[in-house]
Amino acid sequence: MTLPKPPVAQKIPHRIEQLGRVRTDDYAWMKDENWQQVLRDPKALRADVREHLDAENAYTKAVLAETEALQAQLFAEMKGRIKEDDSSVPAPDGPFDYYVRYDLGAEHPVHGRRPRGAETGEEVLLDEQALSQGKAYFSVGGAHHSPDHKLYAWAVDEQGSEYYQVRVKDLATGQEVGPPIESAYGDFCFSPDSQWLFWIWRDENARPAKVFRRAARPGLDGGGEDVLVYEEADDGMFLGVGVTADDSHILIHVGNQETTELWLIPAADPTGQPVVAEPRQVGVKYAIEHWTDRWVIRTNADGAVDFKLCVSEAAVPSRYTWRDWIPHRPGHYVAGFAAFANHLVRAERVNALDTLVVMARDGAEHIVAFDEEAYALDLEGGYEYDTTTTRFVYQSPTTPRQTFDYDMATRERTLRKTQEVPSGHDPLRYVARRLFAKASDGQEVPVTLLMLKDTPQDGSAPVLLYGYGSYGHAMEPSFSIRNLSLVDRGWIWATAHIRGGSDKGWGWFLDGRKEKKPNTFTDLIACAEHLVAEGYASKGRIAAYGGSAGGMLMGAVANLRPDLWGAIIAAVPFVDVLNTMSDTSLPLTPPEWPEWGNPIEDPAAYDLIASYSPYDQVAAKAYPPILATGGLSDPRVTYWEPQKWVAKLREHTTGDAPILLKINMEAGHGGASGRFDFLKEIALDYAFAVWAIEGTWKAA
């Protein structure tokens, strides 16, 4: 076959002068001036932009037409590994067990409950599958029952824009209570007395800006009026709401990547004014939980890079009342904790491996850990406070998810569920390995591998190298029903635990942000080179894969070392970094300056971002095959970022490798909302990787 000709984007030079520096953006026209309206109504997209995106989608479909059978096969395999009529392990709360289940073939779940300990007597709380009918996109964010078990509330997004509607239902009558809440965040909470709902409003630029309270039932406080509880003046802060484990306080969380501030409302006075726990101080993060008679504080204050735990007996736990409790230990990252009436469980991570530490009120500790070379251990907690039972999930690249109930007093583990793989899974066919690549500055970067036991270690196997490396998010060595489709074809799946994530502690994150951001990119390159040196890979037969900030990573390594890669898959890629971080109207720009720097006011930040921003660093070189994907109503990485990047790549590449763009015209940052529709998008990514590495496009 002959490859069709790609769309040629119009060039309209747009001169930008900033901090005495000048740049020209030929594809700035792709950003619709009314992008805020497009988020709420994708049909409002400007005609010329839509025409170009439609042409790009048609081109990608035509180029990858020969992979459609493979896409269908990959999708069928992945779907075959999902138990279609699956359900969660019921979570007890008072008289009921709460759970989520899927009907056979359903894209969306049913939320239900039944009498505690019973196998029958289901009450449907929310039927997402029924509500999603006729909608191109449907995603439920938060969904919670009230503490008195009489109401059920949920937040729903029907555009992918992350503007949610919050609805409340009376479970006795089945009728909705009060008008829906509009322009909401997906985060909300009931007060412990079940009388009030606290929710977050998103402004016209899609930022969480205000916390409101409304009566959970008609007849209180004017029958449903929304009362302003808290307003955040700093565009650079995110908001959250919640309730302490012991139901003593309602919490308002204010923060970004480096700074935290928490506000308290006593549960005994839910209409009272919030009081700040500890005023924000740039660079100080803290989280608090009320443990019956004291506050427990997780913080990086006083140079505790990997965090420590403090306690306070004060009514309001301001910093001068904090006493060190679990001291800071460098390299032992305290990732989080959960409080129960007589126990406290903290999650720790050391060298990209997780453990749980259980502490009784008398201070006695014991550790919950496993012996595999690489695994993930996640604390799930539960609804109840006065219990000795907590819940955690164990998994590894070879081991499906196992859900355990754990008695913190007797140390007894009860396996409640093992993830079923209907089409079959034999862990003994596979091997998981943990390697360490030497970074350019001598740091050791963990790499987790998954492969068939008989995969040759002579460089002949194709490799998919996955990376992210931002915001302190760790890449857990988890089980994936998706990755097996490549591994079963003789591929090696490699996950790089690079700087910018917290895989080796919070210092690992700090060493990959702001002025140290380039470490993230060179770490991934070091991982690829180590795989080549150890015989797992060969240059040009590695597919690099990353999404969102990981998509920025993909763009950066494409510019730095295009020769290493046989394919690059950049999902919803944050690639137009300099322009985005200079546009204060965009939802995430001010909140993200702590991560990347502020190029509007700081010349050093401008120059640094310009030095690695994938869009700005595109140059005349032979780029490998690239697939960029996005969502039209994505508020996090706007559609025009991959659109502009692909246009510029095509303009400058000196090679003939195809550069493709696929925009989901009916979705946002997370892609398709249905559990099976989403797999079709993954199947496209994987089929592209196989097609690119096999090189059939070269003959075309």
C-alpha cells in the first residue's frame, strides 16, 4: 500500500514578546478563543479548527487501516481478561454492605447495598449504565451515601470537561432532593450529621474557587440555598472537602504541589465558620487526621523531605502545638496514613517498594509486607472507624489484584477477592524483574520488567518503555490486563521509576521538578540505554509510552534522542509547555507554577522551560513514528497542544516516519468513559506500537 498524504496545517505567524524574549508560534490559531465554551459544549468549536481535526483523524484512520484487525484482536484479548459481571468487595458501614458491580456487558457500574452480611436484598443506589444511555460521554466522579444511610449523592460529567453536576437522591422515595448543583468539582462530602452537603464550585476558567454548603434535605436553611463557606483568592491553589475519620470535623483542603493549608469546621457546629489549622507557608505540606483525642499530622516541615508524623492535643492544631512522633528518616517516604479507633496505619515506600506499618495506641508496631521483587501495596481503609479491620490490595506485574481484610489486632489476613481473568492467566509463564539504570549524575533509577520466561535476552525482543515522572506520582509495579497483550506477543514491558515521581521518596520528586526537570528526561534515556546494554532491548526497537505530563516526557526524549526509539506514543501530551505556563486563563496554569516555574515573571524559568518544551524544541531531525492522542473537551491538556505539536513535527522532520494525531471528539483527559470503549483506545495505541516497530510503514 501507499501511505496517504497527511494534512498540511496552515501557518499563521503569531509573534510573542515576553520578558524581553521573542518567539513565533505559527500554529497559535488552533486554540479556539472561546475554548471555555467548547469545554461545556464541544459543538461550539470553531469551524476551521474542527475541519483540521477531522482531517487529522481521517488521516490516522487511513494510515492505520491495516492495523484494524490487530486492534480488534487486542481489544478482544483485553476484554476477555475482564470479568464482565464483576463486583467490588462489599464495604461494611453500620447496617449495610456497600458495593459497586457490573452487569454482563455493561460499560458503567451499578452502585448498590444490601443488609450487612447478607447475600440477597440488594437496593440499587445508582445505576450508571441506565443513566448513560444515549450519551456519548458519561463519567461519575464522587458517589457517597449520607452517614445516616438515607441519602445518596453523586457527581456526573457528561462532556469530559470535568464540570460536574451534583445530584442527591432520597433513598426512601427514590426522588431527587432539590435542584442539581451546577458547575461543580467532582469532590463533595456530607456533614457527619447528614444535614448538610459541602461542595466546590468551578469558575469560568474551570478552576475550583469556592466551597459552598447547602441543606441536604429541603426545609433547612431556606430549602436548598447554597451558602458560601470558603473562597480561595489564589488562582494557584486547588480545593478539596472531606470529613475526619472519627467524624469530629469537616475539612477544607487548600493546596498545590508544594504548599498546604487546612481549614476546620467542628462537626458539632457544621454551619460555623471554618478555622485555619496552620496558615500556609510556601514549601510546607501537611495533612491532618483526628484520632479520637489528638490530631495526627503528616508533614515535610523542618526539613523532613520524606515526611514525618507529628501529634497535637490542641483543639486547633497550629504548628507550634506539633510534637514529633514518627521521626523523619531519609529514604523512608511516609506516603500516607489512615486512622482507626485503636490503630493507625501508615504507608511507607523505600526504593520503589511499599510496606504498611500498623501501630496500636500503646505504640506497638508491626509491618505488613510481601516478598516479590516488585509489587504494589495499596491501603483501602473503609467507612468504619471503630473497627480492628482494615483493607489493602496486593498486586504485582505477574500477580492479579488480591483484596485482603486485615485484623490489626490479631494480624490475621483474610483474602476477600482475587481478580479473575476469565480468559486465563498463569503467573508461572511470566517473570518480573527489578533493574537499576545508572543516570547521568550517578543516581540509580529503578526499572520494573515484565516478560515471558522464555523471552530472549539478546536485544531481539521489542520493548515498551513506560514513563511519567511528575507531580510526585509513583509508577506502581501493578498488574495490568492490558500489558499482557504485548507481553504475550514476545514484548518486554518496562516501567521506568524516574525522578519527578515519588518512587524513591519525596526527594526523588524534588529532584525532577522546576530547575531539575531535565533529570526526568535523561533518566528515561538512561533506562533505555541500560536495557540495551543488558541485552533486553536494541536501539530503534523501543516504543516509548507516556500520557499527560508523561506525554511531555515523550516529546522531550523525541527531541533529545530520536535515534533510540522505534515508536513514541504520547497520550494527551502536555507538550506546549511554554505557551501554556504563560497563559493565566487556563485552568491549571497558576497551580502548576510550583511544578514547572513561572515563565511570566521569572526569566530563569522562561529559559529553562524553553530549553525543554517539546513544541518549542522541535527541530530538523529524523523523528521516529509518533502517535499523539487527545480529547476535545480536556481541561487539563487542551486539544490544541497535541494538534500544534504534530503540525510542527511534520513541518520539521527530516525523515519519512508517519506522525499521527487522534483526537476523541467526545471525551476529555481520561479518554472514553466506558470500561470497554476505553480499551479500544488502548488497543489503538498498542497496535500502533506493533505496526511501527515491525516497520511495515517503511515498505509503504
